[in-house]
Amino acid sequence: MKQPLIIGIAGGAGSGKTTLSRYLEERAQPCRVRVIAMDRYYKKERPQAAAPFHGNPFEDFNRPDALDMDRIMEDVRNEIAGGQAQLLIIEGLQNGMRIWWSTGYTSTREARLY
């Protein structure tokens, strides 16, 4: 079983991560592509932060602990083990998240998109 090429797309809110992942998914056809979007993995109760100027609290979606990492890792491992995808796009990575290290996936190719 050949492991898929994994591309992680990171960036701030509204920076075009979803648009880029959809574009790559369309352009990669006829390859079998699977997109795992982090928006599906937010915890029901997210970390709170205070706005810098007025101090009002808000849900902080930009912290890694806002995500259910166990569920993300399970789904990524299942995709790799399933062997169906030739290209796996992980859309919505945050600073400090290195999914492929935790999956045991090793490759000399690593794509970083800025």
C-alpha cells in the first residue's frame, strides 16, 4: 500500500485556506484526493480570550487546544491506513501543528504553503 502525499495548509482566519484546498482538489483530478478540514474538529467548548482593547471575552478559534486533536489524529491515521487517497490535504493547520509527525508518516517530501 502506497502512502498518500500529504499537504498541510495553514493560515489565519479568512486567509483562503479552504479556497486553496478546493482549488488543489479540483486540479489534482483524476487522483484520489481527500480533504480533512479542521473546521469539523472544533470542540463544543472552546478556549476563551479577552479582546485586547475593550477586554470583552470571545471564543478563541486560533488556539490549538480549541481543536479535538485525538479525533483529528484518528481520522488522519484512518485515511493513511485505508490507502484510498493518493493526496491527503489537511486544511486549517494552526501554528505548531505537525500532523504527519504524529501519524508515523515519513517522507522526504514536505509541502509548505505560505
